[in-house]
Amino acid sequence: MKPLVTDRVGALAGYTPGEQPRGGRLIKLNTNENPYPPSGRIAEAVARAAGEGLELYPSAMADELRERAASHYGVRAEQVLAGNGSDEILSICLRACVDVGDRVAYTTPTYSLYRTLCEIAGAEVVEVPSRFCADLADTGARVCFVCNPNSPLGYGVPAAEIEALAGSVDGLVVSDEAYVDFGDTSAIGLVGKVPNLLVVRTFSKSFSLAGARLGLAFADAGLIAELAKVKDSYNVSRLAIAAGVAALDDHETMVSSVARVRATRERVAGRLREGGYDVPDSSANFLWVGCGDGARDLYQSLRQGGVLVRYFDAEGLRGGVRVTIGTDEHMDRFLELALAAR
């Protein structure tokens, strides 16, 4: 019997998400979730949505959310696309813009899902070892992904660099801004000015809605209309739409949560540096903790002590671990173990 899937799918390694342990034994600092709960208004809004019209399809374009997001971010509703998490929007970009054999480029190290999505699309992957997105300009790519701030290293990419890249290529430039609220390097001010730029956001991190699966894209209205052609018919549920609207309406709760995370991030980074670790500045809700050949040992030592962080067994990343910023209590436990291991 012939394989039931295509050769391309059969050859895929697939994306490996961070471990999601069952039960509460481990302190989870491995998947960049916000340690603080979302706005209380969100639960109320979702409860109302759950009691009204679940037998009906949601708005196909999540119109209420688009309108609220447009008002909040200073764009027009036609320049907004909602997705089932920002990961779906990344997939939509490739579905709409890339044919089999076309090139997709990004600098490395970066978000490992990019490669998986490219392989699914049958694209030629061009990985450029660099911190500078300008190095993507000569790749001939149909799509360039810029992880801003970068994951897993945490550095931000100035909007001017993203604008320069978009001006030097014929394809689409995607500024993937999952962590941008924890820094200050967004390219969203370029939306409407740079026609081949797409800015992608998520509610998973700063808004504490990882469980809701909700993302947004911002771009030229014509590009949004083209991307909408290849999305699923009703890709965002009524409950997620209600959650997103309520989250934007209570923006102050997100800002407060982010401020707490940023303060903890700087405190922990300082302690780690004093303890001899190499910790670069971060614009995200995590730290990259460089420890050379001892990275895997540190990961295992922390896990044995009840703290789960992310170790990447991949080229360029084996010399450190990525540590999500949790509550102060959680980070104190992490520091206790990490400094003792040093």
C-alpha cells in the first residue's frame, strides 16, 4: 500500500513545542507564557459569548475584533486580519505568497516553526546566520521572516532596519512581533506606508491569552484582502473574538502585567551576570542564559530541582538555555538553583 501522505509530509520532522508537563510539580519557565492572569473582563466577556449564539458561526472576518484592533493600533479595519494564534497567520502568509520551490529566508537562530512551515509549503529555506535582517536582502526570497524581538535570544530589531529590508526586496517582509510589548522595537508604525510589510501580533504573551489562540496581522488593505482568500472560513471562534475585544478594552491590565515582567527580567538578569552567566539584554519576556558546554547539564539540574526551562539541541543554541520570566517567587527558585549550579 502506498503511503497515505505526500513524500514531503512524510519527510517532515515536525515542530516540537515546549514541554507541557501535567500536574503542578514543575515550575514552568519553558514556553514564554505570562505568569500573571489576564484581565478579569475577559472571563466575563467569554462567559457572555458562551451563553449567546454558540450554535451560530462567528463573523468570518472577526469584524468586531478587527474594528477594535484598528482603533487601538491606529490603523483601518481593512488593514487587520485575525487568526487562530499568530502561528496561523504565518502559515497563511506562506499559503498565499509561496509556490513550491520559492525561497523563504530568515536569520538564525530564530523561531524554529519557520522551517517547519516552509517545509510544509515546499519552499526552499534560506537560513542566514546573523543578527541583522539586512543580510536577507540578497537572498531572492518571496518571504522574509524577521522575529522581532528575536526568539530565543531576545534582541529587538529597530523599525528602521525592517523598513530598509522591505525597501530592498521584491517579496513580503513579515515582522513577527509576538513579544514586542515587552520591548520597544515595533514596526507597526510602518503599516500603510510600506506595502510589502506585514506585522504579526499575538494575544498569547503580553495579554496572557495563550489558551485562547488569537493573533492579529496588520498590513496594506490590499494585501490583507489577498491573505483572507486562503484563511479557513471561520478561523477565529466567537469565544476568542470576545476575549480579544475585552483584552484590548482593558489594555491597562496588560501594561501593568508587562511592567511587572520587565522589572523581574532586569533583576534576574543582573543576578545571573553577577553569578558568572552570559546574559544579553532582552526585549522579550525571557532571557537567554549562556553557559557554554554546561547548558544541557544546567537544564537537567534545574529540572531535577523542579524548574523547567528550554534547552535547544540545535546548531548555534547548544551553549545556553532560554528562561521564561515567571513570578518573583518562581524566579527566586530558579536563581537559587542556577547560581548553585554555577
